[in-house]
Amino acid sequence: MGSFLIWSAAGGAIPSDEGSFTVRDDLGRTVSIPRKVERVISLQPEASRILAALGCADNLVGLDYFLIKNDHLFGLIVPGSKNLPVVAYEDASVNLESVLRLNPDVILASPYDAHVPDSLQMKTGRSVVAISSLGRFDKLLDEIKLLGRVMGRSQRAEELVGFFQEETGRVRRTVSDVPEDRRPRAYLAFWSSLIRTPVSYDPVTVAGGRNVARSLATTYPGSDGAVVSLERIVSWDPDIILIHGNYRPADRRLTVKSVLGDRRLRSVKAVRDKRVFYTFGFWSWWDPAEVLVETLYLAKVFHPKLFRELDLVREGNRIYKKVYGIENGYSALCRTVECDEWLKD
């Protein structure tokens, strides 16, 4: 059963009244959703991107600061998004006066700050749903399906889910004959830190790799990562180190060059073999198109012979077109983060 439960023995929704249905979010909260949702405030960038992919960008009436200030492509995906009101800011505060003035039917929030959804729902009287994929593809697909139902776009949601499964399925089949012990062991250094790492990260697994941190517990509920010691990284001795590369080059505080030159890591196989690469990583959670491209990219990193014919630019642009209906989306992303250079380092 997926992360989001629309309650019914037959799989349909049990209405809490004639005008609503009930879902359970990623914090285990039961939330009543209006049957007709026209106005949405999204404080969760991943959910905002999914709404755009569903064709519901016009239903967004308020956003968090990240998409307006930091997202590389949201302005291309949703023209005019910079004119939308910002109702949540970098310190995680929410402007309640703005929220009430915008009169949303539903507010989408992150499970990262577990106290926020209940507090926000109590103060505004609006339905607040806390959702995130937390590094897992099954949860991402559940999120797409839930938001499709909430917005009355279930058919488009199923289309996106089918496309996602088809694309990841092709990669899974290509690496299916690679024995477990020949799948590279990867350590992911995310969020501009050598010692912060995601515990769940399905692009690595699907692409035929092994996340060395996969057995760790997350730092706290609603989080997707853990903090590890330098000694632990050395003891893991990963074959590959992946660095969070979704920043503009000038904004990267952790780089391939700095890791390769770190004397504390000189005994690590990935450093000795110069197998340190950027990857896209979370960008305030996932972009459903970008994470598909990342899976293809990692497959090429992990198994270059199996994927030597893979044209990332062509495939990436095709994926962005299918998900968002935009032309050359991957090429636009690469101009910002210079990802076309990553496999040349």
C-alpha cells in the first residue's frame, strides 16, 4: 500500500461528508480534502513541480521562497511564477495574514518540520497536507497520484506515473544482469557538506549502484539524511563519491576538486581512482523530470559500457518535454549548473 491512503476497502474514497474525502499524509495525519480544489498554496517545491506537471500551475496562488529565489527552471516551467505571492520564507516562517488573504482550499507542506502542518491547519482552518518523496521513487509516484486525485487530474497523474515507471524500468532491465558485488558502492555528499548524506536515494539503486549509507537511520522524522563521521566514510571505502551538484558552479562549497585534494580521503578508493563526480541531488526535494535524467546519468557513471550509446542531452530534453511540455528543458538546466561538463572532469 502506498504512502497516501485514500480510505476504502474497495480502493475509493470514503467521504467525510458529501464535499470532501480523507487522506493520510507522510506524518500519519488524517486530512479532509475538499472535492473541488481550485486554489492551492504550496510550501513544498516538489509538490509545486508536480502540480505543474499535472497541468495545474494556474491553481497555484502562493509559493515558498525557494522556487522564486533559487529554482533553476521553475520560471521556464511556469511562466509568470515570479509574480506569485511568496508566503513562506527562508527561516521557515509562514505569513499567516497572506495565507488567509489568498484563501486556499488546500495547503501543501513539507514533513521536514513536523510541528508546522498541524499548527498551520489550526491557525488557518485550511486543509494542510505534508508530503515528500524522501529519496524514494515509490513515494514520489504516490505523491503524483495523490495530487492528481486532489486536483481532479488522475488521468494525467497515471500517465506521468506510467512514463516514470517505463523510463526507470528500461534502466533496471539494462543493469539486471550485473551481479550485486559488481555494482559500485557509492557515497553521496549532499547539501554542501562532505559528511551529510541521504539515507534513501533510489536513483543510485535503480542505476545499478549501492548507497553505502542505506542502512543508517535518518537524523529525525521527516528528514531524508544523516550526518556521518569522516572516519566512517574512510571505513566504507566507496568506489564512487557523488557530490551534490545542483548549485551554480560559483555557489558550490564542496567540489570534485576539493574532495580529490582532501588528504584525509587519500586512502579511499574513489579518490585514488579519481571516481568523484557531481550529481543532481535534491533541490529542495525532487523535480520529477530531473530525477529521471539523474537516474540515466548515474547509470552512465556506474556502467559506462552498458550505457555508452546513451545521449543524455537528447534523452533529458525528451523527458522534460514529456513531464512539463517545455522544449530543451535539460539543456537549459545544463547551462545553469554546467552538467554537460561533469563526465569530462
